[in-house]
Amino acid sequence: MTSTANPAQSEAWNGENGRRWVASADQRDQILAPVADALFAAAGLTAGLRVLDIGCGCGVTTLRAAALVGGTGAATGIDLSGPMLDLAQQRAVLSAAANTSFVQGDGQTHTFDPASVDVIIGRFGTMFFSDPIGAFTNIGTALRPGGRLVLATWQPLAANEWLIVPGAALLNHTAMRAAASDDGPGMFAQSDPETVTSTLRAAGFVDIALEATEVTFTIGQTLDEAVEYLADSGPGRVLLETIPEGPARDAALADVSAALVNHHGASGVQLRGGIWLITATRPAP
């Protein structure tokens, strides 16, 4: 593994966070499928391209890229998490994806082969850099001149109903107020278009654009499934952990379930999410 500029993130994703994702990887990939669909529509991958997937996690987006570029192309995924990459490797073997490879490393510090790929993609894999300009400068070295960067990141909290609805219910039971700042590494680090644009420009990219995209997440087929998923995911889990186990936590989860009733229909429990599709180009010398 290469050195990391993000020791806290490395510890988390090689520890509890990584194990949680692996344990429910299929469910999470299914829920996040609309984001992957939007990402690949923007990327427009074709046969023969060489693709780098930043923050590839359990490998579902890397494997999809590999299928799109075919045997004359290749897809490489890089991630901090050993447990998640172990699952990615297993998935690659099961799908016989010979044009796929995985690397455990930090995109901020990893030494990439210069100008070795045509397209860099990322689904929520670039939001935790301690030095975003340095990270994107380093990642950009992997792109050939004229190569494209295509990322999916979160819009601000206000655009994400899937966080607001359960979050509001939980906040009735805890004094904690979850921070939704775009200041520093975290879920909303790339939610501000001006910050993203200035960061990528400083890292040497051109033709930078952000497209606001709304997606619909099917959180679960039943209310119980949806509550269980939200209680184990990111901000929901952080809030829930501040509520003592027992009657207090049971009451909080009951309120989350009640808040989801109006979002439960024939297709399951569905909530809207807001993402940015970010595109940029590495200029010719």
C-alpha cells in the first residue's frame, strides 16, 4: 500500500466503516445504482478506453467500467480500504473481468503512471482529501492530455431529502446537531460549485462543469428495511449513536418509520437525492 495523507480515513475504512460496507455491499450498490447510472451516462465510456476509478470501494463501478470498455480497454480501481478491495477482487474473479485491476492506496499520494488513462471516474470517492488541490493535481498526472475527469458528489444537505427526512425525526430525540459543512473533508466537501471549480482549476484542469442532477433512492421495500438501512448509514448512524439504547432509541426509530410513511409506495420507500455530475479535462501541453 502507498503512503497516505489521510491516516484517520485509512483507519476508518480499514476498520469499522469498511467492514460495514462489505457486510451490506450488494444492498448499498443497489440503492446507489441511480448515481452510478448518472455517472456512466456522463462518462460515455466506449471500447478501448483506459479508466481509473478513484475511491472504488467494493468495485462495482470499476467492474461496470471494465465491461463498457471491453477487452481492448482496461479499468483500474484504487481505494484506501483493504476489506472493500478484497470484495472487489472476489467480484472481479466471479465476473471473469480480466481487464480489471485494483490497487490499495491513497489517490492524494499514490504514484500513478503518467498519462496512463483516458478517463478518471469517481462515485463519492473524492470527498475526503486533506489537501484537495494537491490530490487532484496528483490524480491528474494519470490522465493523458485531453483526458476527462467525471465525478459524482453530493449537493448540499438541503437538496437531499433522504438525509433530511430521517434526520429531522432523529433530531427530536437528541441534543446533537449534525454538521453539514462543506469546510474540510467530508460528505459535503464537494457540494459547493465555486469551491469545486476553483480547486480543479488550481489543480490544472480546464473545461470544468457541474450539472445538478436529482436521483431517487429506493431505501427499502418495507418501512423496516428502510429504517434499518438509514440507521446504519453515515449521518443517521452518527445521530442514532447519541441516543441511549432502550426505550429512547426505540422511540426515535419509531419516529423515523412514521416520517417515512408518506414516502412508501408500490416501489418501496423512495426518497430524493441531489448530486453533482462534475466534468473536467486535462489540457494538452
